[in-house]
Amino acid sequence: MVSAWALNRLAREDPKGVAELVELGARLRAAQRRALSGGDAEELRSAMEDRRRLVAALKGEAAAILDREGTGPGPHDDDVGATLEAAAADEEAGRLLLAGRVLKPLRPPAELGASGLQVLEGGRRPVEAAETPKPDRERRAELTNARRELASAEAAQRKAAAAVERARRRLEDLEAKRTEAREEVRRAQAELRGATLEAKRLAATVSKLERTS
């Protein structure tokens, strides 16, 4: 996916910014837990605002990367933004982005998404979404599927890398043969020039003898 490629490139070009986003995600989750336990919601509100600003900044960097490559950010803008939100909300997504190993667009969990946890203006407690957490069995099944997809993608990556290596070796062989063929051509051309000069010399001798005979 183009958006995943741009995000992995972003992780290499701005590792500090991506690390800051992941660290901010940990701060946001901690603030959420304290707020739900009856703590002050101001910390949570501040963390959410910081996340919004940082996601916007990194999203702009990813758009610039896509623009440099001539792809254009427009068609991939939503996927890039959602994956950055996911990296700030989910530890596994954050690790994938930090390592530059995002394989496809990610989605943030509902509890930290736009429709999940909201902070009431002027209040001290956030209102938690009514969404029921997924059963452990379903979460395990999703994790198993995700790991299976990751293993398949990594296998495809290894296969493609092997194909590239084979092609590179074939190219090196062809380049070596090309160099050898050029040397043979140069030698043959030198022999041709020598033979041509000798033929001209002998033709002149024959012509001179014919005139004097």
C-alpha cells in the first residue's frame, strides 16, 4: 500500500517525531485511565490536543514524501491519518510504525477514536463510549489473523528480495559478458585494421610490379 510505504519512509526520515507520537500515546492512555478513575480530565484534554497537533504535523510530512515521489497525498490522506492515530492509541501499531514495518493502513481502537472518549467542556470526568469490549476469543482470533497476514507478507518480502538478488546476479553476469565481448570486438577491429593495411601494402606492391614488367 502506498500509504504504508509513505509511513515507513516517514519513520526513517523523522524517527524522533514518530517516537514522540508513540510516547504521547502512552501518556494519553495513562491520562485516560486516571480520568476514568475520577481524576482531573484536564490532563486527558491536554494530551488529546497534543496528539491532534502532532498527528497533523506528521501527516503533513508524509504528504510531502508522497508529493516528492509524484504520488500525491490526496488519495492516501485518510489512511495516513488513521494509521498515525492508531500508532498513538495502540502499542502494537506504535511498534510497527517505529520499526518502519507497517504493511497496510491501520485503524485506531474505538476507545481512543473520535467517537470513543470525549472530554466534557468544564467537567472533570470524560464520558466513556458505550461500546462493549470485544470478547477475548474474538481478540485472539483477530491477533492470530493479523500474525498470519504478517507472516505471509514477510514471506512475500523475502521471496521478492531473493528475486531481486537473482536478477542482480544475472545483470552482473551480463555486464561481465558485455565487457568481454567489447574486448573481443576491439581485438577483432585491431586485427581488421592490420589486415587492411597489409592488404593495401601488398596491392601497391603488385601494382608497381605490374607497371614495371
